[in-house]
Amino acid sequence: MPAETSHHTKTSWSLVLPVKVLSRAKTRMAAAAGPLREALALAVAADTVAAALRCALVAEVIVVTDDPLAASELSALGARTVPDEPDRGLNPALAYGASVARRARPDVGVGAMSADLPALRPAELGRVLTAAAAFPESFVPDAAGVGTTLYAVRPGVPFSPAFGPDSRARHAAQGARELALEDIASVRRDVDTPDDLRAALALGAGPRTTALAARLPSLSPGAETSTG
């Protein structure tokens, strides 16, 4: 598709990341993380934001959150933080963040990305965004093959995220192109459970997540998998 491949070298991106109020975040990590659960949620988000900001194709990271601590720490990393003004769930929050992004930078693409990617590598994110520039609407499935870790639209294309249960199928059904790329494991490895965290640590998680995980006995080598 020659008309579309010309976008590859021209498109930069604003990424919108949703961050829950920390007291409600990472509930499936409760048994493994105990009193460090909120700190773990913030560490994961911070490593994700820091890595995204190091990607050459990312013009801006916008974090949608109502948590004051998360807003403060992620702003300090260089993200722009906005409140969850619609307060009607994940996809409306992302749509609001995208509207903020487009007002600021109408000529760049907009992506919604999980804030739960602590092993994110800027080069792998760059490969994803380069590929996304070839299609009006695209997405990356998560490591489990059921959800979505990134949804992207080119400049001027309607932004219609469909995160939630079975989001891989939902994004595909609305016509978004699945980006089936090799060597993007860090973009697909979101963290919701202890096993997810172990997998992210094996890939090479960011410094804050790695340091926090070292304080969790259940995450030490040979520890039994927590069902929390």
C-alpha cells in the first residue's frame, strides 16, 4: 500500500496512559505485595512512563489519573498529567486524554498504552509506532493474546479505544490492524499478577520495579506462585 507506507518516517506520537488511583491498583497483586502494593503500582507506572519518554518517536506522554501522588511523580519524570475528567471508566478516560493530546499536537498520531509495562524498551516501542504509522488504526495484543497493550490511530483518524474484556477481538472487529511484529515482547508484557511480574523481571524490568520486587519475598527465586 504505497500511499500508506509514506507515513512510516513522518509520524510521531502522543501516548495516553491511564493510571488508577493507587489504592485501587494492582488488586491481583495484593497477596504477593501486601503493604507494598500501592508502591508497586506506582513503580510499574513510573518505569513505563520513563521508557516511553525515551522513545524517539514519542512527542509527549499524557497520563490520565486522579491520584495526586502518581500525578506528582509521573510529572516529575516528564509526563503531562491530567485528571480523569469524565470519570466514566477506562475508554472515556483515554478518549479525554486523546482530546488533550490532539489539541496540543494535532499533527501527530495518538496512542493509548497500558501503564503496566515495566519492562518496556524504547527501541521496541519505536518499532511498534513505526509499524502503526502504516495503518489508520492499529493495536498490539498483550502477551496472553486476549487483551491489548497499545491502540494507535494516525493523525485525523477517529480515536475509538475498546479496552476491557477481550479487547484484542474488539479492536480487530472494529477494523484496527493487529501489529504482529517479532521482538516486541516488552510492549506486550503487561503486569497484573505475580506471574506477570516474574515474566517482566525476566525480560528486564525498569529500576523502580526491580528494586520494589526485590523487597517481595514471594517474588524471590523459587518462591511459590501467589494466587493473589
